[in-house]
Amino acid sequence: MSGHSKWSKIKRKKAIADKSRGRLFSKLGREITVAARDGGGDPSFNPRLRTAVDNAKAQRMPNENIDRAIKRGTGDLPGAAFEEITYEGYAPGGAALYLECLTDNPRRTLAQVRHLLDKRGGNLGQNGCVAWMFERKGQVILDAGTCDSGAALEAALEAGAEDFDDEDGTYIVTAEPSAFHAVVESLKTQGVPISGAELAMVARSGIELEGEEGRKVAAIISALEDHDDVQKVWTNAEIEEAAWEALEE
């Protein structure tokens, strides 16, 4: 997902889960299906699938939904053939947008995403136009109220984590992609509850947007997040909380 800070991103994920759980389950299911298709249906031997299943369970996705998604990926049940596609572009104020999509119809998704951006003052760009503004990192989210910070820090660092942040009661562990799954497994082994984990596109630097520009970018991000084919939206925009709150009014 997205937001103007790491903590804001976490809060928005929770809000989206509560507001539109059906859409959330659909997106989680697609990720599980693609992970099972590409790496096999046994989470023990498929780190991507293991992470996808863990995230689905953290969002209280029913086990039967998870099992069906895995079977669609392995071919045991019929299902759409999803492609992984990324789009890059800009929102008002020069904010960069990096979109990760899973779609069974790339032409449809491209047309709809372009239309969504155009009508809100944004635009799609060529591949690579904003990717250089981000770097791929593994991020693990921990609830500070349910874990021991010392044990979590030790487990994360021993497994290769490079950063451990405290964001208003939430711990965010950052690692290189190559160490991501090792960090997750190390935390699990030590009994540290994990609220979420993902390979994120983290902005190398941010731009601050306030007022009308901030509200416009928040509205674009929210609309993109509501699109069925858009799995994640990454931005370098740091948007004041009032812009997000205005969307709920």
C-alpha cells in the first residue's frame, strides 16, 4: 500500500482491511495463487507463498479461501491466469507513483489505470521513469505491544536485518531482499508475532505535499488502491494526515 510515512502506511492498511475486506481478500488470494503457481503449493519450500499465507492469516482470511487460492495456483482448481505488471507515473506536485499489479487482462488494466490517473491530474510514464527513485527492501511489521523489543531486535539483526525502527508503537524491521525471508523466519523461531511482511519499494527520498496537492495525491492513491488489479501503490510523497482524513469525510 502507500502513505506519507511508514506508520501512516500501516494505519491505512488496517483501515482498508476493515473497510473493504472482500477486496482485500481478493488481492491476497491473487498473490497466493501467483506464488503457488511460480514456486509450488507447499509453503515450506516456497518462501513467497509462505509470506503470502502469513499475511492472509494476519488479516483473518479464512483458511478455506487460502486453500482455494493455492489450488488455483497449482492447477488443482480452475482460475484466471494472472500476469505480474508494474506501471510507473506521476501524480500532482511531481509525486512519483510505482504500481504493482496482478491482472488477467493487461490491456484492460492499462486503460483503466491510465484513465484513473488522467481524470485526477496524474499521468502514466515509461517504464523506468520513477523506478530509480525507489529501492527494493524487505519490511516486517511488528506490534510493539505484543513483542519484546530486545528479543525482536536480536533475532532480526542476527538474521541480517539492516534497520529496526520504532514508529509510534510499531516496530518496522528493514532488510535487503536477500535477507528478508531469513529475518522473517528468525523472528518466528523466537516467537515474535508478525503483523505483516512484504517486499516493498521504499523511496530513496521524499517530497512533502500539503494542502490541495496533498489531497489530490491522497485521492489518486486511494482510487488506485480500490482498483481490483492494483496490488500495491508506492509513492515518494509525504502527505500530511489531514489529506487522508479528508477522504473519510
